[in-house]
Amino acid sequence: MSSIKGVFSAAATPVNAHLTPDHGALVAHSRQLLADGLHGVALLGSTGEANSFSTAERMAMLEAMVKAGIPADALLPGTGLCALPETIALTRHALSLGVTKVVMLPPFYYKGVSDQGLLDAYSHVLDSIADDRLQVILYHIPPISQIPLSHDLIGRLIEKYPGTIAGVKDSGGALDNMVAMVKRFPTLSVLAGADPLLLPLLQQGGAGCITATSNLAGKQLRTVFDKFADPSATAEIDAAQKRIVALREASNSFPQIPTIKAMVAHRYKQPHWVNTRPPLVRLTDEQIGKLGPILDKVDTDFPA
């Protein structure tokens, strides 16, 4: 079995008024996520606006995290880009810092590509890197990438790179697809991309999650992960799950990524967290004003 198990945060990326990454705020947020009980920080994914940052910016953010003392084995940066040389460069850079686990999107610009084309792309990256330390979490997010990862493709990759293909983050939203992978690929860590699906996936043998609402609900997700199979913890699990679902629903009140960032701003009382890099647009003051009471109601109805 893969060693990648647990609850990981699809961490938001703070940017300052000039739209450059705020390394200090990113480090502080990551420390808080780990203090919440999360097993690791999956920075520079979809919630982290990864594809709005340059390769150099992404490298600098990862360097800042490691330099600040965030454990390398708790970091799962996204390294998949459309240009294979950039995917290789980001992944090699992570390894140079001692970061061995990465989340890797397929090349996603061209649509309707074949499994063979995706196999060739991943193979070129992994053959070029050729580092036994590397553990790759494949990233299945067809609602955004429009490039689904078929089970046949995943099986071929596991067969070709059995020590390297360690997991899949499934952000397709279909529990049945995740459960099917759990049953078909016993060595693969299947990680839910939606917070409410952590519990049912764990009950079917899944490995955990990498999710956006973990920016707010890390303690509750860890409770679910630790106690889902304990019959004596049913009430505690139910309370945690209700708060997770409520926060996830709150994050969908407005466009999700700007809303997650506004929720983090609300959590820390740090207004600059609402900033996004274009083309995403930060919530308006009116939307932020409406979000506050929604979050207050979550706290009242489902206390942390």
C-alpha cells in the first residue's frame, strides 16, 4: 500500500495588493493548518491558484516554506503544467528541497487527447526525472481540466511506474469512481477532492482527502479520519461531518476559490487574504458582507 494517507489541505495562496505571493502569510497559514491536525499541505493546486503563478514564483513559494521550517515530508506541491519541461523542472526542484510527494495534473490545454498521449506525457516526465524518491499523486479534475484520467490509464501508469505512482486526487465529485479505484488498485492512495466525501470514501477503504474547505475545517476532517471506524465516536463523527458539510456549502455561496479566500480572511481577521490574482476576481464588499453572517451561523449551528 502507498504510504500517502491522511487529510491534506488544498491550501489557498495569499497575495498582497500588488498581486505577488505573500510568503510570510503562506507560511503562517501552513503552520496553522498543521496545528489544526492536517497531515500535510498540498500547496499550489486549484484552490491555490497555481496556474496563475509563474514557474519561478512557484519555486520561490516552495523554497520559502522549507526555509521557514515547514517539514518537507508534509508538503505536496502541484507540479503539473501544460509544458512538460516545466513539469519536470518543478518536480526536480521539489526533490532538490527534500519534497518527495507531488500532485501532478496532466497536460490540460489540448482537449480530447488519448490515453496513449497522456501515458506518453507522464512517461516523459517520470523517465526524465528518474528519481526513486518521487511519489506522484495523479490529479483527476475533469470539471476544470476537461482531461479525465481513465482507470485504464491509471492502471498502465501503475504497471509502468509501480514505485512512483502513489495516489490519485479525485476531484470529479463522483464517489462511485473513487470506490471503483480503491477496489481496482490496492496499492493506490485514493484521495477525495471534496470534503464531505472523505467519510464515505474512508468507509470504502480510501486513503484520505486533499480538499479546499480544509483551510477552515482541518480539525473536523482529522476527527473524521482518526475515528470514522470507532463505533463509540459516532456522535463526534456526526458533529464533525455536519460542520464540514456546512463549511463546504458556505464556500459555494459565491465563486468558490475567492470565497475560500474570504473565509480564510474572516478566520484570521486579515482582510488582504481576500485578494486573488486575475482572472479570478475577489469577492465584492457586498458579498463579503453577506458571507460573514453565513459563517457566524455555521459557528452557531455547528460549533467547532
